[in-house]
Amino acid sequence: MNVHIDSLASSKSNFVTVLAWVFIVLSGFATLISVAQNIMVQTMFNDPAFNGTLAASKQSAGVPAAAGFMAAHFKLFFASFMVLCTATLISSIGLLKRRNWARLIFIAILGLGIVWNLGGLLFQFTMFSSFPQPPATSHEPDAFKSMFITIMVFSAVMAVAFSVLFGWIIKRLVSRPIAAEFGK
């Protein structure tokens, strides 16, 4: 009996254990923060005057359609983020316990993370390109242009880096030795 228990304990990879603990800590904090954000958003932004201002702002000329959509549905974004953080926390705990359903959900969440990073990058380029250009009367247009380029490059590097990291983690989680830990 002890030999069977020892072989099961030794078959657990450090990769899955460390990955699970890292995401338990990160998603635990994110879940706490998102709960607090949702309480704040649901209580503080129920004023009819605020909702009227949002409705007027999304119909203003020059506001990109995506920004108008986000302004109109910002409560939904906060609620969705809370659900995602909670699902990540639950699947991370399941990953630590080597539950196959948790591995599959975790892979799906990482895949969503890749889509989110690359989609957010596209959204950022769309938003920045829709900003009106400042008048060319001083050195300020160059400063704004430099700032936007710096932000866009940094964001692109981070989005690609996280997408590659998430892709690598997915590749490891679907590998035969890791899948065997989960009974597959």
C-alpha cells in the first residue's frame, strides 16, 4: 500500500504544483479586489444622473464605438471580471488537487487570456488612432506622439510576452506526462 502511495506522490510534477500555487495567490487577490470593485460599482454608480451622462457620452461625436459600448456596459465588464477571477481561483485549487476538469478549465482560461491580450492590443491601436490630433503649434504634438508610441510598444511587448507564456503553459498542461498526473 505504501509503495502505491509513494508512487502517486512522486508522480506529481513541481510544474503543476508551482503553477497552481502561483495562480491561487494571484487569482485569490484578484477575486477579493473584484468583489470590492463590484460592490463599489453596483452601489456608487446607480445614480440616474450618472447613467444619463454615460448615455450622452456614448452618443457624442468622435467617441469610438468600442468606447461607447464599454461605457454603456461597464458594470457587465466588472461582473465578468469577478466571475473570471473566481473561476481561475477554483480551477487553480482543482489543479493543485490534480482534477482533470480543473486542468481543462485552466487551459480554457489561459486560451481566453491569449485572446484577451491580443484583442486588447487591437483595441488599444483602434482607440489611440481615433484620438484627435493636437494642433501643431508647439512641441506638444511630438511629446504626445512619443508618449503614445511608447505606450503602444510597451503594451505590444507585454501582450505578446503574456500570450507566449500562456501558450507555453497550455503546451505543458496538454503534454502527455502532465496529463497523466490528472488520470488522462
